[in-house]
Amino acid sequence: MSGTIVVDYGIGNVFSVCNALRAIGCEAELTDDITAIRKADRVILPGVGAFARAMAALHDKGISDALRDFVQTGRPFLGICIGMQVLMDRSSEFGDTEGLGFVRGTVERIASESPFGQPLRVPHIGWAPLAPSQGSEQRWKGTVLDGADYPADSVYFVHSYHCRPANAEERIAHIDYEGLEVTAAIRRDNITGLQFHPERSSRAGQKILERFLAL
């Protein structure tokens, strides 16, 4: 096994994720080596930017197949921001682009107005508290959000698109953006996705990363 791997595929914030892990005592390996990814104890796929560019990088480096093999082992997998979005079937960003398909559903642009007709600023940038989806904080038990202090803890977002899982129960957290529910976290089996940036979310983000390392 190769401990904790942070996947280096040329798409943004990998060093800040590694620094955040180091701050909580985890010396993760930053690599694009597909053998190391397949053998890891746990894998983190970060990323910022456009969906299509991220998918192209994963395919070009052969990482998409390695991630698929890793997920099938049942070991913990975490996608952050674009690293979460590429887990879905497809995205409508700049046309229609196929994703990894680890979680059924789509990636869609955040609406430009709230359900009440209020204009919304897109991209959505800033801090927001997580709300438990599907009714109860009890659904966070055993996930990376276990122990999160709702609604006291806020986390940091920078995004224009969000995930819409086909199975609503796989959305475990959302934020209330002026009355619009925007997906913040998803989970299916050993796969977790976070739309926000735990590495930029102060102590609340550190606790989430600590919980992932304990899975």
C-alpha cells in the first residue's frame, strides 16, 4: 500500500491540499503514478477549473482507469471541487462532456436566480454553512461530515456548477443560496465528493480531512 495519495494531474490546488494534510499530521504522496494510485490506502482527487479540461487530463495521463480500479477496491476516495464533479456521468459546462460515471447524475450550472426571483451571483464565492440533505444530521454518521457543527461551521466555495445526483439520497449536504439548494457534498459507498474546499476552510475543513483519514 502507498498511504494517502493526492492525485497530481495538472489541475489546480494540489499543493494547498497537501499543505492542509501536512498541518493535521499526514504526509500524503503527490503523484500521477497510476501504479501508486491503484495501490494506495486512500486517494484524494482535488482540482479547480473547467470540467472538460480536467477529464482530458485524467484520460491523457491514464489516471481515469487507475481511479476506476481504485474505487472498485472499496478503499476511501475523496473528490474536491472539480475532483468531485468529474465523478458524475456528465457535465453541461461548455457543451456536453462525459465524466467518470462513478456516481450517477449530472453537473449543471447554478441558476442565475433564486426560487423567489432574486438574482444570484454566479460564480458562487464565499463561506456558507452546510445543511444536511434529506432531513437529518443523522445521515452524516460514518461520513467525513460526522461531527460537523451545523449550522455553526462554514466552509469555503468557489464554483459556478454543482452536482445533481440521480439518487437524491447520495447528496448528503447542501447550502442554502438565497433559497436555492446547491449541492455541497455527495457520498456513495466508499466515494465522497466535496464541492467546497476543505483545505481553505480553516478548522472546519481540517476536521473534515481528519475524518476522511480515519475512514
